[in-house]
Amino acid sequence: MQDLKTRWSIPKGHIESGETPKQAALREVSEETNLKELKIHSKLDKIHFFYRMEGKLIFMTNFIYLIESTNHTESIKTEEDAPWITDVQWFEAEQAYDILEYKATKIILREAINRIKVLNNL
């Protein structure tokens, strides 16, 4: 997904009351990409970072999962109720690695690529 500052990253968000990190990951990916048929393969890692909202510094932890879209005919698109997302696209793994903005996300993507190779017996 691409944010308002044209930075490419991965779907993320807050865990809502009563949700597990896995449930939040599936919900956030679905909300930010419009993909509905998703399957978690494994937890990859977590990322800690700070961001500023309304003048306040916020500390956030993202739990990152390797998630597969199981319906290969679903269209990926931005949702109207997510105005902070300007674009969503599929990329080849190496292209995604090159355009990601954040080092921690690149490290996790490299791990995801390795796990996908194992899943596909490559």
C-alpha cells in the first residue's frame, strides 16, 4: 500500500478490542486491500516504531504475518474509508523489496520470500 507521502509499505493498523493479533492482521489486510479470502501461513516478526498523530508521539508494535490471498480472482483496490491509502498494488517480490520505504519492513519481506520458497518447494 502507498500512503499519503507516497511511501510504499505493508498493511497495518491497531488491534481492536477483543481481537487477537492474527484477527487484526486479517482484518487490516482486508480493509486496506479489499481482499476477503485470506489465509495466515505463519508469523514473521514484529516491528516497533513511533509516529506522530495530532502532535502526539505514538509508539506502535506491528505483528507481521505471512498471509496468502486464496482467491486469485479477487481484485485488489483501495477502500473509500481508508483515505490515508493512495494506492495498493501487487508487485514481484524483488520489486516490492526495492520500493519499500522502511528497513525493518525490507528485512521482514526478505524472510517472507524465503518462507514462500520453502512453501513452494523451490
